[in-house]
Amino acid sequence: MAEKKIEEMSYEEAFAELETIVAKLENEQSALDESMSLFERGQDLSKRCTDLLEEAELKVKKLSGGDLDNE
């Protein structure tokens, strides 16, 4: 199975694959090398999701005049 490049994934694609990886890591007894590879890809997918959410937040702020800083 050829893996799609993470930087080309939509948020939904990255999140779905991340969920799959988490389930595999929780439920399967994989070899250490495979587990490490899954963990590393999961980290990259998590970062992709975070980056896409931050991009979306910036777009919403621009569209709303920047009044979303109620933190």
C-alpha cells in the first residue's frame, strides 16, 4: 500500500489515518520497528492536523476582522 504524502493530505484524511494508527498501536502486538514507524507517522499526521487547523483559524480571523482573540 503506497502511503499518501502527509503534506498533500486534507485534515479529514490525516485525522482518519491518525485514528487508524492509534488503534493499531493500542490493539496490536507489532514489532518494535513497525511500532516506531507508525508512531513517527502518527506524529507527522498530528502536526499536519494542527497546522491545517491553525491555517483555518487564521482565515476565519481575517474574514471576521480579527475579533476571535477571546482567550
